[in-house]
Amino acid sequence: MPAETNKQKQRRRSSDIDVALDVLCRLAKPGQCLNTREIAEVCGCSQVTISQIMRNGLKKARIKATRLQLQDYLEE
């Protein structure tokens, strides 16, 4: 069996983070807020990785909101 490539490792790690975030969302109590350190601990990654995921998600949300003319909802 050939060794796993960096791209494959990255995809697997991304998938692992996705699963951990999904579980975290399902277990969180309503109104509960977690900081990046706590989220990173559960996901098995760094706070920097969590911050990058958050930034990318907000960027995508802003783009979609602009397309749908919903910018006011993101400004809160």
C-alpha cells in the first residue's frame, strides 16, 4: 500500500475536524459559547487552524449575503 500523500493527510484531517465540530455543535447547550482554545482542543488542531476556519466561513457568508442582498444581517 503506497504511503499517504500530504494532500490525502490534509483531507483526512479536515474531515476529522468537520466531524469534531459537528459533535461539538450537537453537544453544546443553547447559548453556550466556546473559545478557539476549547474548540481546537476538541478538534485536535491548533487555535490558528480554528481561526482560519472561522475567517474563511465568515468570508463565504459575507459573499453569499451580498449576492442575496442580506448584508444587514451580517453587520450585527
